[in-house]
Amino acid sequence: MTTKKNRRQFTAEFKSQVALEALQGKEAQSELSKRYEVHPNLIGEWKKALIDNCHRIFEDPHPERDACDKKIDALTKENDILTQDVNFLKKKLSPYL
């Protein structure tokens, strides 16, 4: 009978810490793998992911904000027009109500 071994899951903080240490180069990747008990190839993957995605730190976290602002402006204009129409109709129909 074999037992199923659960895979370890690492937090983003842990991965980034190990990847940063690997990038600094103060210790060899093999030494880091022994210290953190992680396979050296995994550290290499985390390091590559960090390098490939570091530009995202400086990106706008809400790129859809401009589209939302435009939609809000359009809806506000439409609301103003409809409010004017309602006020006009109230004024014209007030003698009949």
C-alpha cells in the first residue's frame, strides 16, 4: 500500500524572499536550496519569474479606470438630460395634475 504524499505549497512572500536572495548572489543556489529545503530548479524558476515580472510593480494597478471614468461621464450627461426632460414635463403638465 502506498501513501500519497501531499505537495508543499509556498506563499508568494516565501518565493519572493528566496528568489531575491538568489538574485543577490551572496550564496550559491545549491546552498539556498539546502537552507530552505527547496529543489534548486524551483529556486531557478522563481528567480526567472521574478525577473520576467518585475516590470509589473510599476504598472497602473487599475488600467480599466479610464474606461470606467468615460462610462461615468457618459452616464452623468445622460442623467442630466433626463433630469431636464422630467423637470420640463413637470412644469408643463403641472396645471393638469
